[in-house]
Amino acid sequence: MKPIFFILTIYPLRFAFLVVDSMFKVLPISALKLLSPFKVTRKNLSIAFPDLKNSELDLLAKESYRETIKSIYETLYTWSRPHKKIIYITKRINNRFLFNTPDQKDGLIIFALHNRSIDFLLRWLSSQRSHISLYKKIKSKPINTFVKKFREERNCKMVETGIGGVKTILNSLENNQMTCMASDQVPARGLGVYSKFFNHECYSFALAPKLARKSKKRILLSYLSYEKDIGYIINFKKPSSEIYSDRGVDIMNLEMEDEIKKSPAEYSWEYKKFRRLSQEPKDIYKT
């Protein structure tokens, strides 16, 4: 499948982004409002930024949807390029010293957020250090097989979300390995707790702070960003030490919020983040 993805992303990233930007300049918001992912994006933004006017929310939702289209291209691009290419086009590592510490051979937990392409971030991380990560099956069997094999290059390992996968990751941390996981999606029942995300109830993925508290290993937030005049940037942030406490999930969400607010349009808002609520309405996306 790699040749197919290569053909689909034959144009350089900057040129592809220029095409997308040009398309969105003439694309009316009224047309985007007909799309279900755009409706979810706007709903999420209205929750996260309640002080914005309707016109401002429309514009921000349009910008975010544009960046989502770019992130899809980034992912297909990443799936068809070697590690060296991803390293080459990564122009800056913010707070790299947090990642490349003298005790790099010790266990490490990376919790990531869906800023741009998560596979781009994973590709860069695996170029630096092998890791064991949680993996959610893709419905398409051929793509699922390809992506799993792709993510397991360079001695990395993917384990499915569930009790067995959690035990494997905990054992890997005790053996001083690194684990990576996206912590901003709604987890399966039993793997999350109710917390706040942008001051709204949210069933949140609790594994990263729980692992940190149990294993006492270092934990870092990481995400991908892009600046037109620079290029791709990998970001690392050391969260508050309270992430090791009983409030770990709340702290994790606050840390992610702080980074999302720096560039809201880059975050993947099209995901139904608030779809599992404890009280009515339990599905705010139908209201």
C-alpha cells in the first residue's frame, strides 16, 4: 500500500498546503456546514470557546477544518516516507532536553494530543527511541494491517487497547522502555474517568497519569505543530508534578488545553470529544 500512498502524496507538503489554502479561500462556510465533521468541529469549538461570536466560531471552524485536511495529507505522506525524510523536514524540537536526558534509558511515558498528524509525531519519536504504544484497530483490514506494521518498524510494538495491553505497557515501563499514547480521545468504558476538558464534563483517558503514578516514571506531553516560516516542530512539555497525584487526569487535561489554546485551528476538533456524558443530554451532538 505504500506505493499508493506515495502517489497520493506525490506533491511536496508546502505545495499541497498551498492548494488547500487556495481552495478554502473560495469555499463558502455555508457549504462546509453541510458536512457532519464540520458540524462536530463547530460544536466542539463553541464549548471550548464560549465567548466567541457566531461569526468568529464559523471562521475558526473553517480554519480548523482546513488544517484537518492538511493533516490527512501529512499522514498519508508519513505512511509512504522513510524515517530520514521525517527527521529532515522536522525543523525544530522545542524543549528537546526534556526528551534527550542523561537517563534516556529509563522508562518514559509520552502522552500526545491530536495536533496535526499523530503518525508524523510517532514516526519522529520512533526514529529516536523504540516504544510500546496502545493501538486501536482500524475498520479496514488491509489498512489496519499496513498501519500496524508501519508503526512497528524500528523495534516498536503496538498493543491493543484493553487490560492485556495495559499490563504489557506497565511491564515495559518497569523494564525501562518508552510508551506513547494519544490521551485526548474518549476511551473504552473502564479505561477512563469523568473530568473536565475546557470546563465541560468529559470522559477522559486516564491511563497516562495512572501509569505515571504507579510506575513513578517520567511523563511528558508531546505534540506536532507547524509554522509557515519555519516548518514542522516537535514540542515537549513537562507537566505539573500534580499529574502524579489523584488529580492526574484533571492536570493532564489542563496541560493539553494550555497547548491547544496556542493554536486552536491546528487541533483536530472533528472528533466527538464530549460524546459520553454522565447526565442528559448524553449526546450533545444531536442537540
